[in-house]
Amino acid sequence: MEITAASQKKMIRGWAMYDWANSAYNLVITSTIFPVYYDALTAVKGADGAVISRQVNLWGWHVESGALYNYAISLAYLVIAVLSPILSSIADGRGNKKRFLKFFCYTGALACCLLYFFTKERLVLGLGACIIAAIGYCGSLVFYNAYLPEIAPVELQDKVSAKGFAYGYIGSVLLQIVCFVLVLVKPFGMSDGLAARLSFLLVGLWWLGFAQITFKALPGKVKGISKKVTLWNNGLKELKKVLAEVRTMPVLKRYLTAFFFYSMGVQTVMIAATLFGSQELGLSATQLISCILIIQLVAIGGAQLMAWLSGKYGNIKVLLCVVLVWIGICVLAYFIQTALGFYIVATLVGIVMGGIQALSRSTYSKFMPATKDTASYFSLYDVTEKNAIVLGTFSFGFVQQLTGSMRYSVVALALFFMIGLSVLWTIRKKSATAAI
């Protein structure tokens, strides 16, 4: 069936709605209410109410709660990094990306609902559900991102990618405000813990509900594709073929290397920011949630700004500037001592956070060859990002465990950004394709 301008517009809108649906997880679970709730649950307080320890005893293993949280996130991303290349190659072979998108969506959303039962006595359940939710979130993005080159021509991909992130920021902020009111007002006499756990349940329901718009809008199974693709035959062969193709593309390989290193910093900052504010600066839950809301609101404009700048100056030049800003953010984060300093850094993060994510995705899409194996190619992109998160969050937690301070962990992130910057610079200098 021929795709008309009207049907393409509807498809793009439906695609972007998945960002609206699942970004609530990223904001409420990854960045705000869950980390605050987890920190309050695992903190040991003295008679005067002051925190005297954040050591957690997990099956006889004594570990800092912040480090344990980062280790749990690392495990989730490691699982999806192993699974997604194989699953995406099967999805390309069978032409059923939507089925995998649905599976991971439902898995992640239901795990968020399960967090409603997370209490101090159920630490393992809480961490387990957190890991499964992260797997669902990341797994679904492999197949969601793979639709980008199919629904938008190259000249529109920057704008469409930014549109997805903008939808995500708007949708997540709306639900965050509802959850924020729940935690602050605590209607019907509910406790702090119940208000937080109800927020987790709302995230799961929000994710499930709005994802139906995406599932209705996106094309389903591609006709004429073999139904006999399995893990043990065509699935791995497809992956091997894509890897062999990428080895012959020096610019794409170099870009993935740069993306790997700066993503170690970007994604870890997003995951660890709330715990940093709580444990290093002693900020209250209200201050932290307000701050993350500022990040999300600023990020809406940031994603659109980066899309406009990339059209004017080229993707690689803009990425270079954005990574430089991230290095400055890490330097500032190491020295800040006050809530005001945290708000200033948060505003800067908001400006570049959405921009670097949207621009990274569309830049990769532009560097890709013309191919029907979009899920397999985007699985490499997602695996690169997931492995970056595994190493980024693990190193962040490990440095904190060694030094007892997250400030030294931030220094490690600055080094990752510097490496990414240097590789991006070689793309700009040595490749004509860097005009992208």
C-alpha cells in the first residue's frame, strides 16, 4: 500500500507517542521518585534522625546502597546488551519488529506495577522488579528506534527523532507532576511510602495505555519475509552479516566508538543524578524532584534547538560542542556544594540531555547504509549504548565504593566524555561524511 503524506504524518505521530508512553519510566523510576524512595528505604538513621550509614546487607554482602543500585542497573543493561542483537536479527528476518516491541513494553510496564509491593522488607523484590523494568524499557527501544529510518526520509530524521524526545519529555512531565502531587500532598491520609509506590503503579499503567496508540499506528509484520528464522540459524547469520558490513564502514565504526564513550557519561549522569543530590548534597525529596522536573522541561527546548543547529551547522559539529558542555557539567558537579549549584548544573544538563540523545540517534541513522535490516543495525547502536551504560554505571558505583564519594565518580565520567570528544574530532577532520 502506498504511503501518503497524511498516513506518514499519522505514523510519525504514533511512533513518537511511544516516547510519551515509556519516558514516564525514565523520569519517575530512573531519575526521581524511585531513587529517592530507595535511598530513604536503605538509609540507617540515628536517634536524632540523621543518616549514619547507607550500608546494605544483601545476603551477607555489605555494600553502599548507591553502589548496589548502580550495580543492579548495570546488570539490567548487560542482559539486554546480550539479548538485543540476536532478537533484532530475528525480528528483521521475520519482519515482526512490532511483536518484540510489544513484548518488552509489556514486560517493563508490568515490572513497574510490581514495584508497588516494594518495601523495606522486600529489597530483593524491589531490585528485581527494577532490573526487569530496565530490561523492558531498553529492549523495547531497540525495536522502536529501528522504525526511524522506515517512517522518515533522511532529510527529516533529525526533526522526527527530536519530535520523539520532545513527546517523551512532555508526557513524562505530565505524569511526574501527578506523582509529585501524590508524594507531597499524600491525599486520603496515605503515607510517604504508599504515595511513592502508587506512583510506580501509575507509571506502569501509563506506559501500557499510551503504547497502544503506537501499536495501532506502526506497520505490523512485513509480507514476504521468511517465518523460519530462529536463533540457531538465520538469526545469528543475520547478525554476523551486519557486523561484517559495519567493519567495512570506517566512519560508522568511528562514530559508534565516540558514541560509546560519551554515552558512558550521559546515561550515567541521568541515572545517578538524584542519588548524587541526596547523598552528596543532602537535598530533600521535594528539591530533587523539582530539579529533575526543571531538567525535563528545559530538555524539550534543548532537543528542538539541537535539531535546528544540526540543520545549520551539521551533526558532528553540534555533537562536538554538546560533548564539550557535558565535560563542563562534570567539572561543575565535582565542585558544587549547594542546592543552587545543583539547580544550575541541572539546567545545563536539561539543555544538552535531549539534544545529544536525539542527535545521536538521527546521526547514526544517517550514517547507516540503505538496508532492510534496520532492527539489526539499530541493535548495534543500542548494544553500544547499553554496554556504555553497563561500564558507566558500574565504574560510577565502583569508584564510589572505593572512595566513599560520588564526586570522584564524576571525575571518571569527565574522562569518558573527553575520549568521546577526541574520536568525534577525528570524524570531523578525516571524513567528508562529517558534513552530516
